[in-house]
Amino acid sequence: MKKTLKKLITIVVAMAMIVVMAVPAFAYGESVKVYKKQSVTLYPAQSAKNRFISNSWVIGYVGNKKATVKSSNSKVASVETYAECIIETAKKAGKTTISVKADNKTYKCALTVSKYKNPVASVKIGNKTVSGKKFNNSAVLTAKYSQYAGKKTAVKFNLKKGWKLQFVEYAKKKWLRSEEMKNGGKVSVSGGSGFEVIAGVKNTKTGQMESVVVCFK
């Protein structure tokens, strides 16, 4: 049950990222859609335990069509269909071609998997500025929930050169969704330990997409 729930949350977040990241979005009810090229991140094992950080990404949509999917290098990434979507799971850094057969057509996605790179120069939480070095080994930064509980707190991500902010969202502990907020905007830290603020970022040169999280515990 927990594994299925995590996968569903991953799909919701990944689909939200697709819409925000200014590439052709997938609309339910349309024909098969597959990215021709995609660059994704392989996160450290500890980071991937977070509900908004995952090594699985949505790279296409098949709807209710019968489809077969295959990765040319399953050591780099595996692929499956789930909840009408095509989902790849990164295994190690490298390149692979994802093939999708549906509607008597073959669609291909040139997939590049890159190891996590710290995109954060600093993050400001309330009046406290935290060095981006805290994100060197993990995409998740922990802040004390008790220090901010019930308070409207501004959270601002300052990125390193070469990285562009795509969105900032927040989520309460038991939510199966996230809500949009402005970078540097204030949000009420509530709902119990596990409140999170998530930033989606993209490398302007390579197209590599990542998420970084401030988790109030």
C-alpha cells in the first residue's frame, strides 16, 4: 500500500512539473504523447525517501491505449506504464532510448540520466539564511518544525548560475497534493511535522530537471 501511494504521489508531482516546465504538456483524452528528449536526475538514496523526491519521472502519456514499452539500457533506466502514463525509473547515470509501441506506431524518447547536482546557492527561511552547501549531498534540507509551527514564514530559494526556477509549492504532512506559492512568499507552517516547501528547477544548459525540498520536522 505504501509503495503504491508513493508511486501515485510521484505521478501527481511529475505531471505538475511537466505542465510548469514549459514543454508540450500531456492532456488526458488526447492521443499518445511521448517526449522525444528528456534529461532527469538520479538522487542519492536518502533524498529519494522523501515523498516529493523520486527517481521515477513521467515521460509520456498513453491514456487507455494498449502499449508496450522498452528501455534500450535497463541498467540506466527501466520503464513501465502506470495510471495511463509512461514512467521511467533512473538506475544509474547514462543514456538510454525508451521505445513505446502504441496505435501501430513506435515513439522514442532519448533519455539522459544524470547524478544529482546541488542547484542551490542559499535558501532563506524566515530571517535565517542557510548556505546552499547544505544541499551538497541531499536534495532535502531539514528545518525545525517547532520553531516555525503556526507562523507565516517566507521561504526563498536562491539558485546557482545555470539553474532556473520552475515553480515553488508547499504541502502539509497528510496532503496528497501540493499548492503553488511565490518564491520568497510567506506560507503558514502547519499540519504537523512533515510540512514541506518544494522547488522545481531546471539546468539551462543540459535541461536536467530536479526538485529540492525544505522539510519542517
